[in-house]
Amino acid sequence: MKQIFDERAKPETNKYVTREWQDYGYRLAKELDDEAHKSLYIKMAKNEDRTLLEQAKRFVIDANADNRGALFMWKVKELRKKSGGY
């Protein structure tokens, strides 16, 4: 039993992730079930405001959408417009 708990307690690690924003972008891609575009999420995690990304992520997860990646990108665009960003 202890072995099972120990294996589940280990967080998933990626040896190529060295920065916090890389980890955040990778986890974002996994949560949105869009790992094919993980480099896009990593770039967004580096360059975008984190609160904006979190708001978009919460919106998408609460919406329970089929294409989470597309809905996330749409929501980010809408939040940028609202905040006066590009």
C-alpha cells in the first residue's frame, strides 16, 4: 500500500522544464487537454499577464467545452480587449 501512495504522491516531472513559466504553460496545456500546442501555452505563460491567463482558464474549465484550446484563445482575446491591451 505504501508503494502505491508514494507513486501517486510524486508530481509529474519533465526534465526539459527549467523555469516556472515553462511549468505553468505545460500544466495549462494539460488542463486544457491541448498538449499539441504546449509551446504556445509556454510562450503565453512567459509573455502574458498571469491573472489574465487564470481568468481565461477558469472560464474554459467552468464552461465544460469540447474544444478548450480554441475557447481559451478566444477568451484571452476578449480579456485583452477589455483591459485595453493589444
